[in-house]
Amino acid sequence: MDSTYKRLLSPPLSLVTIATLTPKEHIVWIEDENIGKIELTDNPDLVGITVNVDTSERAFEIAKNYREKGIKVVFGGIHASANPDLMLQNCDSVVIGEAEGIWGNLLNDFAKSQLNSIYQNDETTDLRNVPLPDWSFVNCRKYLYHNVIVTSRGCPFKCNFCYNSSDYVSNPFRNRPVEEVLKEIENFGTKQILFIDDNFIGNIEWTKQFIQTIKNKGFSWHAAVSANIFYHRDLIREFAKSGCKSLFIGFETINENSILSVDKKQNKVKDYEALIAFLHENGIMVNASMVFGFDYDEPSVFEHTLNWLVKNKIETMTAHILTPYPGTVLYKQLLSENRIIDFKPNKYNTSNVVFQPQKMTAEELRNGYLWIYREFYSLKNIIKRRPVNKALRMPYFLFNFAYRKYGRVTSFFGKLGFMTKIGQIARKISYGIE
């Protein structure tokens, strides 16, 4: 349900960070297959690939190409970290978890021809010592935005279907120093900021302090937060005053039993509508993440959820089919119950059914997922859901039409090299900022 437009939203921050960490005596190239065909005839000394589950087979192909030439290949990223044994069948070394503190050691070992198979930091990364990303390693003009920033690492919660439930995740949630985050924002040269933390309110006290520092600076910003922000309404008011325009919230389902079944204790379904109304009162749009396929979901879940979304005038919705990522608690559970029906990695992208649902067929789940996307972004329901607050209508219609409903048209122009220009125009129209 996502156009190629989504692939071009921002450069790979993980690779930019790794490149920035690399000592200056080394020459680094970053290749991103999302923006064009990558060149595989080169002969670098070392190849590093960040691996997601749905792109893992392609990562294996790329690795094979270089290893056949005698070039060492290192895997990292969330899927590699959660499944290192599988990765080692296709690479020479795996970096588990955060690379700061160990990437330099890996490069030193490689220079001495003593590359280990596993590199994992035994100590929690001190975020005070993490360098600011050097965006000169990528051509930012190829993307919609590069003004993406993380203020923290991890999430205080470990929902069963999330990678945070994997064995490798042991580091505590922590934030970067406020002054370092501000310095990075200043380097962007724009007033629009996209915070891409797992949970922007993982430490409420830090968030309160940070929000006070960006008030009155004219920013328009967006973030992802957990639903328990409902219990911090004073903070929501401060969000609005400091320029918050939208929040991505993992509501996941309107069924309380489903929420409890995946250990998402921070969500209280009874509070959802009051939270949405309060955010709307404060001029903040809601991007609702909804998941389908929980054990308590019946075929009627799609129509009930659609009616709820439309009634509450949810501005945007990102739907997912429940997906048991390898390494998570959910995967282990469904594997033990013999309910995994598809092991092809490229199907693990939340738009395919890879397990046997409890109260519907796999076909009903897939068709229901497609149906709710079509209906939610139908012309009729886009009009029905339009914000009461007129100041929100322009960004609302831009997202619903230019990104979702007619995203393929936008993608066409984006691939011609106009992604950054599209972003600039959208910013100007939506928020009146450069």
C-alpha cells in the first residue's frame, strides 16, 4: 500500500552514522539501492550492509557478489542483530546492536586480518560521545527530507511483536544531551524537524526539558509517542506551543484483549478517544498505527476499526498485518504453536500474512487489510475525516492525496530528481516555512 515515494523519504541515517564514526584515514562510500541501481563491479576493502528481514535475501546476494571476489562483508542492523547465527551463513562478521564503541575495533581488527565473527558492545553506549551525522556522505537532494533526528535510543517497553522484545536488546532507554540535539537541529537549515525515536516520550522529564528549549524557535515538528501520553496532558499543551504538528501513535487495535495479548501495557483502549480529541483540541494531527491479525481479531475487526477511525477523524492511518519478526517473542510463540506458514523473508513487511490467524483465515486477513486501506483513503472518507481545525487542512489533504491516494504520481516526479523540491513545496504550503 506504499508507493516508491516512501523509499525516498530520507537517507539511511544508520549508514550515515557508521560513515561518520569511521576514522578519516579511510574512504567511505554509501550506496542506497532505493534511489538507483548500485554498482557491484567495484573492489572495496570492506563491505558493510545494514539488514532488514524483508531485504535480507537481497543483502545475501550483494554479500555473495563481494565474497566471491575475496572481499570481507560485515552485516549489521536490526534483523542481523536479532538473528546473528543465520547472518553468519552469508557474511564474515556481524555487528550486534549499537555500533558506537565497536566499529573502530572492528576496523582495527580487519586491518590486522584478525576480523572476528561477532562484535557486540558489552557496555551501554554513552550518547554524549556520539558524533553528529555528517550528511556529506549522501546526496540529500535525492530524498524528500534529510532533517531526521533521533534524541534517544531504545524504548522503555517490550511489546511482544516488536524487535525490542528480542534477546539482543539489553541496553536501557536513554537520551542524548539536549545541547547536542539542538546543535544537530541547527545544522539542518530548516524549521521542520522529524524526530524518529522509537518513543519520543520514553523519558518524560527529559522530554519536558527539551520542549522548553525549543519553544519560541519557530519549529514545526513531528514525532512518534506511546499512547500513555494521555496521562501527560500538560506536556501535550507544551508540544503544541513548541510547534508539534503531528504524532505517530501505536494504538494498534481497539480491542483491549488484543492489546494485553502482546504485552502492550502502556495502551488503555478506554482512553483512546479522549486522547485523540485532546490532541485535536491542541491542533495536533494523529497518525494512527493499526495492526490486524491478533488472536482476538475476527473478520468484523476491519469494519469496526474503519468506523472508529472515521468517527474520530484520524488524519492518517498506517495499517499493518501482524508480523512475527524472527527473533521476537511473538515469533518464538507462533513457531512453538506451529502457526508460521511462510518463512520467505521478503514477505515479512507487515503487508503479507505469514502465520495462521486464530479467528479468521489468512485470506480474510489479507483481504481485510487491503480493504481498510482502500476505504480509509477513499475520497468519501478523506472528506469525512477532514480536520475541524482549518489550520490542519492543508497538510491533511497533502498527505492524504499526494502521499497516499495519488502517491504513485508523486513518486513519478520524485524519481525524476524532484524529491527535495517536493519536500520544500510541501513545507511551504503546509506550515509556511522553508
